[in-house]
Amino acid sequence: MAELTHIIDSEVVLAFSTYATIVVLKMMLMSPMTAYFRFTRKCFANMEDTGMAKTPEDKKRMLRVDPDVERVRRCHQNDLENIIPFIVIGLLYTLTGPDLSTALLHFRVFVGSRLFHTVAYILPLPQPSRAVAFLIGLVTTSSMAYQV
């Protein structure tokens, strides 16, 4: 049991918790960003969200799909599909007692790839920038999974 306590108190766990918090906060910020795009584009998914409209026709016009809103939503969905596995696998990886420099490399590369992925998705940057960012994050998480 003393060995598990040593692992939990290690610098690797501290580093993981820091980088995991960064990507979770980034993922959480996608919801307000979606709301921002919905309000600025006056584009909503539910009738009850169109309360600011003055006429029934205006309400119907607000119930539509907007490409910018959908782009942010897809970026958020991609975060969910990649950050949650990183958190789970990264936690298991930290419990294996990896070398700090190797662990930091994994965590930093993943966080950097997700931040760049978001920029590439939202702006949008030309492909293959987004695909490369996605693949770098996937390979990083896969590397940790292999080591577990």
C-alpha cells in the first residue's frame, strides 16, 4: 500500500492532473462558445429558446441549422470522443509509475494537439491540419494505453 501512496503523491500524478484539467476546461468552454454562436447567429435547436422573437414567423426562422454553430458542436463532440479516453488512459498510465519526462512528453503533446485541433476546427484552417492534430492526440493516447 505504501507503493500506491508513493505513486499517487508523485510528480507524474501532479502533472497529469494539471494537463487533464487544462483539456477538461477547454472542453467545458466549448458549451459557452456554442451558446455564443447560437445567440449571435439567432439560430436555435428548440422552440423554447426562441423567446426573444416577436412573431411566430421569427420563431420559425430561428429554428434552423447554422454552419458555424454546427462547426463548434462538432469540435465539442470531437473533444468528448478524445479527451475522455485521454483522462481514463492517462490515469491508468500514471498508476504504472512512468518516468516523469516521458509522462510530461505524453501529456504536453496531447494537450498541444487538442488546443491546435480546436483552433484548426473553429477558424477553419485547411486540411490536413485538423487531421494531423487529431492523429497526434490519438497516437499519444494509444502510446499511453500500450504502456499500461
